[in-house]
Amino acid sequence: MRKTVLITGASSGIGYEFAKIFASNGDNVILVARNEEKLFEIQKKLQEKYRIFAYVYAKDLAKENAAKELFSEVTSDGHMVDYLINNAGFGDNHRYLHTDFETHEKMVKLNVLSLMELCHLFGRVMYNRGEGKILNVASIAAFTAGPYMSVYFASKAFVLSFSEALNEEFKSRNVSVTCLCPGPTYTNFGKTAEYDKSNAFRYLKPANAADVAVTGYKAMMKNKSIALHGAHIKALAFFSRFTPRTINTKTSAFLNKGNVNNAHKL
């Protein structure tokens, strides 16, 4: 039977690639992002090419009550969400004190609190129904501390831990929770966070968003708890378990540098 997937951050990058994958398999898609105009363009493309239904919900999930509003609107419109893809998020590649606190707060609201709330709202429906799948997009950043991207790395560490815990809690009800942890990827994220100028983009071969989405999709369909794309990213995640945390932190600091303000005074 045709399924319905809700994807946040669906207007570009990995989220958009997820939308194409599900649509190509005949599933209906609920597209969520801030850019309504872009979402309607994607809606038209997907419906014409794949003959599925695509629904648009323009939401800034970093705003107060946005997750509740989305859930209420989606359910009021009669949509049953079989799959949930929590992809929306952003980062900031600067020293912690060189970024205003409002940006850090917005990052936590979007990367952590909104994701938590959507898992609670839609996850409860799936849990009671006894069927469903959730995929939360974290990052290879989840495996270590990240100087110069401290809040982003911490937020993704939360997403990984949270997802693994939910997967264990939910599996008795036939609901899986997968955490996708990409490395550097060619998306708007790199430009927005100014991370595309970092050493990570210089020394770790960035992946294509389409390939990362395929990895996440396959892992999700197999009910895997963690999905890693690329041999070098798998190696980083593996060795981070055995390397002293101080070394991991220094390695992250090196990889995150590139566009960082080196001024000692604020």
C-alpha cells in the first residue's frame, strides 16, 4: 500500500533527496520547510514526475509552538504519517562567544526541541498504531565535542543518544528510529554555516546529498539504529570510541577551523 512520509527541511539538500526517493517508490510526501515558494516548485515536480500526492506545509520549526501547529494541521487534514524524517537543522562555524546567544538558542530549538516534539507527537500515533518509522538526521559531529561549532556538535550528540534510546523503547511496538550521521555533504548547510571553508571540507571528501539520503533510506527500511555514509566517516565514528576524548576534541578543532575568527578580544 502507498505510504505517507513527512519530511522537514524538504526544500533542499538531504531533505529534498529523501522526498525524491519516497516519491519514486510511489509514496506520498508531506513537505515541510520555511520557503513556501520552493516547496510548491518541488510539489509540482514530484507530482508530475511520479504521479503521487505532495502536500506543502510552510513552517519555521525554530519558532514557538511550530511543531504542535504542524502536527495539528497535518492530522486535521486527514493525513496518516507512516514515516517521519526529521531533517531540518542548521549550524554555525564560529567561536562560541563570537556568535550571538539568540543564534545558539534558535539552533537548540530547531535541532533538538522541535525534533523531540515531533517524535513525541507523531511517535505516539505510530506507537499506538503499532507501526511506523522515524529517521532523525544527526551528523558525524554526534560522536565528539566540536570546538568552533560547539552548540551544533552538542545538539547532534543529543539527537544520536535520543534516537538510540527511542529505537529501543519503540521496537516492541514495531516502530523503528534510525539516526543518520552524515559527514561533510554538499548542501546549503555548508554555505549557511560557512562550514564549506573549513578543513573538514578540505580534507574529508564531501558526499553528495543524494547518496547520503539513499544510505539513510536503506538503513531506515532495515530498521537500523545508526546509518553512516562513506568508509572514512565509518572509520571516524569507529575510532572515536577508542581514542581519548581530548584527542578527538583537538581533531574536531582542526577540522572545524578555516573560517574562524582568531581574535582574542570580543
